[in-house]
Amino acid sequence: MGEAKRRKEALGEEYGKDPYILSWLPITKTQADRFVTLTTRASWVGIGALVVIWIAVRFIGPSLGWWTVE
């Protein structure tokens, strides 16, 4: 008997299902990985937006006569 068959018999209904991070928290490991990927991507988008806004306020704004820095 192969290891996969033994594991399938031991786990029964739970075989092939994604395990939870904690037994009392209904979030699977795959969902947690996707959440980390999403928040990392969103963080980089936010950093990029911050840089664009900073360039607009610091350089483009004063050249157009807005937001003069004394």
C-alpha cells in the first residue's frame, strides 16, 4: 500500500482539503497566502501613488504657481 493511500484512509473525509491555520479560525492556508499577496501588491500601489503625489506637490505644483514653498 502506498503512502497516499494510507494517508487517504487515515484522513477520511478531510483528505485533499486545505488545512486551517488554526483549528478555531476558519481561514485556510491558501486564503492566507492570497491575502498576503494581495496586501503586498496593494502596498506597492500605495507607495507608487505616494511618490506620484509627492512629485506633483513638490515639483509640478510650484512650477504652475500652486503650493509655493518659501
